[in-house]
Amino acid sequence: MKTVTNKKLTTTTCVTLMLLILTSPAFAYPPDPDNAALLYYQSYIAYEKSDDTMQDMVRDLSRGKIEPNERIRKHIENCRGAINLAVAAAEVPNCNWGLKYSDKFEMLLSHLAQTRKLAFIIGAEIRIHAADGDYQKALDRSLTLHKISKHMGDETIISMLVAMALGKMADNQIQYLLGEMPQDLEALTWLKSQLAVIDSKPLSSRGTTEYERELSLEHMQLDKLKQLIEIVNGEPIKPGSKEAEQLRNIDQATIDKNRAYYIKHMDTLQTILSSPMNYAKVCAELKKLNEQPHKDLAENNIDAYITSIVAPDFKKIVSIETSGKTLNNAVRAAIDIYIQKARTGQLPETLPAGLPKDLFSGKDFRYEKTADGFTLRCRGKDLDKNEIYKYEFKVKK
């Protein structure tokens, strides 16, 4: 009896002490991470592992190619912990991925592929919420994708490209949701304000030039040049090849002249990218800049040799960036049109003034009402793909 009494007393004492600790004003939980990357890294190991078939189904659902089914719903629910961690990470302002920049060209960027996989899981969840009629939750998750895209950064070309892909994924989801959800003025106004906050923190391809410049210059040394060329070309230099012969004829004085040529080339690149955005003009200048080292080399100007190999083709990058930002503008212009529809009960006959523009032309989108809703068409062409984009927006009846 005494032993039982002692056990009860011990239990009661422990419970009382725990309650005192938890309710004491002096008690405080440790703070959550103030670095979003720590939460993202946790999310990568928290989602349910899946086979190739399930991964394909998740991607197809995210892209709207298939409808939700019970198998996918169960998988996404089993990824709930990963999704919640990603949502929490997206709300943290600071994101330092802890990359080993000292590895330079060999630096691992595995988080980029992991984030894309996570983005498809979130995209699939968005489609499930929409199918269930929970458009608010679906919009919340689309905004999460936008916030994640900003965390990718613009220090390197590859991180910038992934960021732009995630931003495009988010806008595609919003474009879809706008056509499925009722035209609720409060929800549309809220969405517009949320996107304005996200858009106030833009990423730019201009930021990648400095990193690329310094990394290449550091490798423009006699003992590192072979490695630099192999990394850029993606394959070893074969003995007896033209590249091997050219390398044998390069001395330090030649490299110094090549460095000076490259610096001038990159200075010109930054000047072009920093000029007021005129897509066609910028592309023409970038095309000319990209061709110049090859022309100089053809005229036996060996100073252009390294630049002709390592200088990035920013014309393509600018086209990808302009494409993403133009979709971004089309979605934001469409939201204003939906808002007018919610206020008046009708779509406007003409495009309202002051809406975001088609960045390929710098002009307003071409607006056309359709049987299902309306379209916004670009006036300028994507010069990289030789295509004029048209964005379709449905209006729920």
C-alpha cells in the first residue's frame, strides 16, 4: 500500500511540476528557425517516397492533365508534413541555403531539384483543393509557390532559371483557379494585394552576371584553363583535338589578354542588362554581343578565345525571363478584369487603362471577349521561340 501511495505521489508531483513549467510566464519555447532553408531541408525528407508512376501522376495532376483520384489524394495527404514545412518556410523572410561556394563550378545545388519535386506536390494539392471547391486554400498554396520561387535566389543562372520556372508554375495555377472559382470581389481584391507584396521582391537575371564573371575569371589561369573549358563544354578535351592544340599554344601573357577581353565583354553585358527594358532592342544587342567573340576569333584574334567558350548566351535567358514576367503581368491584368466583372456583373468591352503590360512589346495586351471568358494576347513576339503568346481566362457561369 505504501509503494502504491508513493507512486501516486510521484506521478502527481511530476504532473504538477510540468503544469507549473508550462504555465509559468518565465517559460518560453525555443524559437522557430529564422532561416527558411532549414525548414525546406526538413520538408525534403518528410514527404512520402514514391515510385516513378506516382511521380508522373503528381506532375500530371499539377499540370491539369488528369483529375484527382483516391491514390493521389492518399499520397498527397501522406505528404502533409512536408507541405506544412514548406508553407512555414515560405513565410520566413531570410533564406540562406548554406551552399559551399568555395567549390565553385563543382558546387552542389541539389536543393533545386528537390524544390521542384516539392513544388509539384504542392501543385497537385492545389488541384485537389480546387476539385473540392476550397478555392481559398488553393489560392493560398499558389501564393506559397510564388514565395518559394523568391527563395531560390538569382546568384547563379541555374537558380534563377528554377526560380522563374516556379513562378510560372504558380501563375499557371492562379490562371486556372480564376476560371474555376466564383467572381468574389473580396477574394479577388485580397489576391491582388497579396501578389503586390510578393512582386515587390523581384529577382533579375542581372544578378547572375557578377557571380558568373568572378567564377570564370578565377579559372582563367594557366593551370585551371583546361578544367574551365571542360566544365563549360560538359566533356573532356580529347587529345589531338583542336581545343587541345589551342591550349598548348596559350601562355600566361595570352591568358592575361583573354582576361581583359572577357572583362570588357561582361562590362558590356551588364550595361545592356541595366538599360531600360526594351525586349527587342536588348535581344538585338545581346545577339550582337554574343556573336562578336566568334567573329573576332575567326579573324585570328586569339584574345577572344576564352570568351567565345565561356561567355553565357543571355539572349535566351532574357527571353525566358521576359516570358515569365509577361505571364505574370497577364495574370495580374486578368485579376483586374475579374474584379470589374465582380463589381458590374459584366466583362468590360475594352481593356481597362493602366493594367500591367506585355513586356515583349512594352504595350497593352490585346483583349478579346470569348464565349468562355476572355483572352489576353501579346503584341510582341518571343524572339527565342518565334512565338506570340495568348493567355486564355475562363469565367465561371
